[in-house]
Amino acid sequence: MRWDDLRYLLSVARQGSLAGAARELRVDATTVGRRLAALEKALGTRLVLRGSRTLGLTEEAEAVVVRAREMEDSLRSLSDAVSREEKAEGTVRIAATEYLAQALLAPHLGELHARHPGLNVELVVGTEIVDLQRGDADLALRIAPPRGDALVIRKVGDMAFAMYAARGYLRRRGAPRPGDFRNHSVLAYRTTLTSGPESEELTRLTQGGRRLLQSNSTTVLREAAAAGLGVALLPCLTGERDTRLTRVGAGVLGKRPLWLTLHKDLQRSPRVRAASDWVVELCKREKAGLAGTEATAR
């Protein structure tokens, strides 16, 4: 049995005659009759009851038509899916931390949608490293790259951290001195999430200070600092652009590489490539803000 023969049966079922099916399929009526006969032979049963002007379907044919329509719908869906892939359409899933999703990606999603109107974005937000090899996401933007032989990993920038506090807090407590944070409160990431130069520098600079709040959320730390609760360790892109905060000290505490990761098998996918190119371009444009060197008017 051939799928093409089933197509002829479906057309006859829709049109009710050999001539109607021939017009729909753009062949002659003789070809339609021949293909129906071939299908009947392959299935070993009569499918069509031939009248003078119309064709009727046997009960067996009705059952075949139901299944054939399901196959036709599946093939159409498959064709539509492939077409969307070729046109950078469909859904692309980008995994990122809460901070990167909120401060870097979300404000600029309009640009991506303007370029690719048929592309939908699903932001997978969290601190856990997703398994790209298992298909948990299509792309991941992280300061700690996922591991795996089947992954393509690209550095797209550096993310700097510094200490920030509300002006009201600094007026009340005064500016803390490096290495002497007595009488000051420190707001920082949870111990399980901190590592690298910025964490080590924070520990050195804030000796004597009280760890009043620890959280896995950049937003929580930023809002607590803005409310005057203490001095917070924050990514510079967030701290510099929040007019409620001012940087404590002139320099940054440390920088972490920012990695974009995807599965090798998705490199040539138009929808994934479109999102990947946009993320790379965005990180390049926001380079100064991410690195903490952006001049911000206060």
C-alpha cells in the first residue's frame, strides 16, 4: 500500500466522483481509477461502488478514510513544523538566572520579535543548571556554563559585581571603609551560590559587618538595599541603573564570564540561531553595563 494511493481515495471521498478527484489532484480520471484499483488490490477489499455518475464508498473504505485523514493531518502538521523551523518560527526556550532574564533579556525581547514575528520565547528562569542534552531548554545564558560533550559553549561577555546602598542608608551609617564594616549590614547571595573573585573580595572587604540578609534572588537583594536595609552585592548592570542606589567604593569586586550554551544538534536550527544571534548582539551592546564601566548619570 502506498500513501499516494490513499491520497486518491481521500480526494474521491471529498469530491464524490472520479472527475472531481481528477480536478483536485490535477490528473486525468483514468489515473484516479487506476490508483484506486491498485489500493483495492493492496488491501484485498472493494473500496468504491461505481455508479453512473458518482462513486460510493464501502464500509471498509469509510474506515480507511478515517485513518487516512489522520495520516493526512499528521503530515500537514509535520510540514507546518518544518516550515516554521525554516522561517525561524515556533518556540525557543532560553534558560537564564532571574537577574539575566529580568535585567538583560526581557527588556529587549521586542527587538527579537520585531525581527522574527513568528518566534515565541519561553524564558526558563532559575538558579539550577538546566540539562540542554536532555532538551530542558534550547539555549542557556549563565555565568557557570553547563557541561557536556554535545554542547557548544561561547563566551559573550563579562559580568561585574559591586556593592551598592541607598543614599539614606549611607547618610545614617556613613560610608563603610574597606576591611572595616563594623556597624554596617551586608546583603549578599546565599553561601551555596557564591564563588569566585567577587565572593572572596566581598568577604575581605566586609570584615566585621553583619550578614543581615542572604538570598538567591538579585531582585530581593536590590529591593532590600533600596529600602535602606544594608550594603548589597549586586551585578553592576542592575546597581548602576537603579537611581535609588549608589555604588559603595569606586571599583568592582570581581567579574565572571558570561556563557551562551546550546546543543550541537540545534546549531543549524533557524529559530535557535535567530535567538542565539540576538543574545550575542545584545551582550555586545550591553558590554559596558555588564562590566560595570558604564557611565550613569545620577
